[in-house]
Amino acid sequence: MKISVVINTFNSDRFLNQCLRSVEKFDEIVLCDMHSTDGTIAIAEKYGCRIVYHERTGIVEPARNYAIAQAENEWVLVLDSDEVVPDALREYLYRFAETAEQRGYAALKMARKNYFLGRFMHGDYPDYIIRLIRKSKTYWPETIHARPVIDGGIFAIPSRRRELAVEHLANESVSSRIAKIDLYSDKELLRRADQRFSVWKAFSKCSWRFLRFYVVKGGFRDGKAGFTYAVLNACYKFATIAKIWERQSSED
């Protein structure tokens, strides 16, 4: 059974070396670039990637289906340029793909380890992502943070198997997190424009988001970094809702 790795990039040279080094032993690496101006392409060429191009869209989702379609193999591992696949996970993926079709599975959900202010975020684990897919059974919606639509069963690696989690190398700062809140909440409007929120519903949604990250999932174990991370996640939810209110008030 062969597996292609598909990576979408735009000015992604910061972590790309570590990412590509971790997937060298897969059967194929397809890098779909949005016309980077940094060292992304030079790094990709060094690792023998097959490079294709897509227009810049501001977010990765509109280019996902195109990138996946370029893969030669039916099984595709979709990876971000700041993610690393441990050896144990690579071996697991091949074992899974060998028997998945017979068992009715068309995708695999895996955990991801996230970091903030230099600390592993317990409150954001397992952060499940669907990344190993059958190409012919997958459609990726083009809205921000969309999850792939899978025609078939999805198996999840148990979260207790931390050695099988994807390593997310991005160690965000407060400033970068705040910048993403503003950018991504703008993009959220594309799929949430018709939603309605009362003040009470907004309060409860934001409060629950904080409690989920800080209390339910154990972010309190991460000290001030964990508290800050939970607050900023609640702020992301509120920023999205506030922008929905803003748009709706301008249309009334």
C-alpha cells in the first residue's frame, strides 16, 4: 500500500525542513504552493517534492481539493508545513491503510500536540484532525477551518497513544495569536453570516469555550500559559460573534 503526502504552502520556510524530513520515507510528496516569495520552493526541491501551484486565496482550504487531486496514490496524508509526523505514526499509517478499505474505513483521525508560549497545551489536546484520507472518498469544503467530508467510515487513534500524535511545531506568541483572531474571525463570516446570537447566547458560547479549554480539558495544568490560551480561544469566539453583529446591524 502506497501513501502520498500533500502539503499546501505559502511562505512556509520556517518549519518546512523539519516537516519534510519527517515524511521523506513516504512514497510521494506533493507540495502545492501559492507562489511563495521566501525559501519554500528551494527547500521543497532539496527534498525532491513534486511541486504544483495554486493561486493565492488567503486561506488554505480552497486549495485543498486541488492539491489532493495531484497525488498519484489513493491514500493521501494531508499535512501542514509546520507539522511533523513521528516515525511511530508513519508506521501506524501504513499498517492502517493496508486493511482500512476491507474494514470500511475511508479516513483516519489523529491527535495533534499544540504548543503556546513554550509549553505543550493540555487544554488543546487531542485536537483531533482528519488527515489520512482516501482521495476518491473525500471532499474538502472551501471555508476556513472546514473539515473534510468523508464518504465512508472514520477511525480515530485513541488519544492515550500520544506517541502517535502529529507534532505541531508552531509555538505561538500572544501577538501572533491575537493577529490570527482578527484574521480568522473575518474569514469565519463567510460561513456564519446567517447565524443569530443574543447577548446571552454569545456569553454562554464564549464562557463554555473558556471552560472547555481551561477546566474540562485540563488547561489549568499549564499555568499562566494555559489560562492565557483559554482566554484567547474565548476571545476568538467573541470576535467572530461581534463581527456577525456588526455585519447584521449594517444590513438592517
